[in-house]
Amino acid sequence: MGLSDREYYYEDAHSTRRPSWKTSAVALIIIANSVLYLLDHFSGDSLFKIMSLFGGVTDNPLQWYRCLTYGFAHDPHGFMHILCNMLVLFFFGPILERLYGKKEFLFFYLTSIILGGVVWNFLHFGDDSVRALGASGGITAIVILYACKFPKTVIYLYGIIPFPAWLAGVSYVAYDAFGAHFAADNIGHDIHLTGAAFAAFYFFSGIRLSSLLTGEKKKNGNSKDYDKVSESYSKSSRRESLEKEVDRILEKYSKYGKESLTKGEEETLYRASKEFQKWRK
């Protein structure tokens, strides 16, 4: 059986089939933010005061938790802040979660929030008059990672204006860079830029946070070494193992495009094609 015989080969390369919402990290994040927003709204902003980030955190280790909790606090006096963040997460998050896995996606999201909080606190060191809140650092990281992973995918600004993902990502960063330097507004441009920088580093370095934090082997982006497979199995079992690996890679290709494949996976497909030709003889 050749590569073109696989049914995935003809499927849409950018399938957006979502993970089950019963087990989705995206759903968990949206629910957590929504519940905390409602609790804060009906408690007279008491959670806002506990969760938001301010410039004096560095001096008090007991307050360092705010570098995470600020990412789950939103403007209690209006719903557009949380609504916009959660909508972007809803549209872009599930595709990345399916690609990287629930645990890795969750680590990526939380790390981007924490890094944004640390950088913001460093830049506003000792200034208790300003506060940071909102998930936009993590949301920015998700948008930029999506743009890096699927640069040619067309997305629609406000549901109307078509943009290739790479241009949307560049525009996103340019806006925040301009805002951080010139604008005198209440938007956390420095947190956004930190999230964007982390997403770019994450993509180009190929690191997996679940591997670093838990010691687990990478589950996504690593192809099995065909040479090792051939040494461990007989010809028949080797063929079965190789076919399963090809199925996995082609399914990944069909859902996320060629850009999602690693060099190791492309090499596996090339070798497998050669082997399949031999086996047909």
C-alpha cells in the first residue's frame, strides 16, 4: 500500500474538528474565567483586589501568586474584556490543543501568562498605582503560535476582512509594539508582547513544556526512528509498525498541513514510500 492509498491523503489539510468539550483544556479555561468573573461581579470586586497584579509584588513573595491569577481576572465593570479574550481562545485554542495535546496546551497557556506577569512586574517595579489583569497575554501567545503554525490559513477580522494568519500575527505584534512605545492607554501591551515573544520562541525552539516539567517524552512532533524499528521487529511486524506510523503522520498532515510535520516525520514518509514500493514487488 502506497502513501497515496491512505484515505487521509485526500482530506482537507486544515480540518478544524475540535477536542471533546468534556475533556478540553480550552473549555476548562473558559469556564474558570467565566465563573471567577461572575463571582467577582457579584461580590463587589473582592476577587479583583485579590487576583490582580500590581507593581509591588516583587517585594513580597507571598504576593507572587498574582503573576498567575491576574490572567484569570477581568474588568468587573464591563463584559467586553472577558468576552473578547474568551472568543479568541474559543476560535484558535481548540486547533492548537488538538495538535499539542491537552496537557501541553495548558502548560503553554499558563506559562505565557506567568511570563507576562513577571515581565510586567519588572517594568512597573514598585509602582502600586497601576494594576494588570486579563488573559490577553495568554491569548496573544495562542494567536501568534497559530500564525507560526499555519501562516497561510485565512482568518477573518470581525468575521468580514480576510487576512492570512501570518499577516494577522505581524499586525498584532506591530500594534502592541506601537502601543507600548507611544500609547498612553490602559492596555497591557508589554504583556502582549511577552506572550508573542514566548510563542515565537516556543515554535522555533521546538521545546515541549510537558517534557521539561514532568519528564514525559514528547508525544507530538516526534517521529519514530525507522532504523530502530527495523532493528527491533521482524519484517512482518516491522511493516505493521511502519504502516501505523505512516497513518499517524498522514492524519496529522491532513488536519494541520505540511507545515506541522517535523523533518523526522517527512523522512519517515520518504523511507516508508520506498519500503512500500519494495513490498509490492
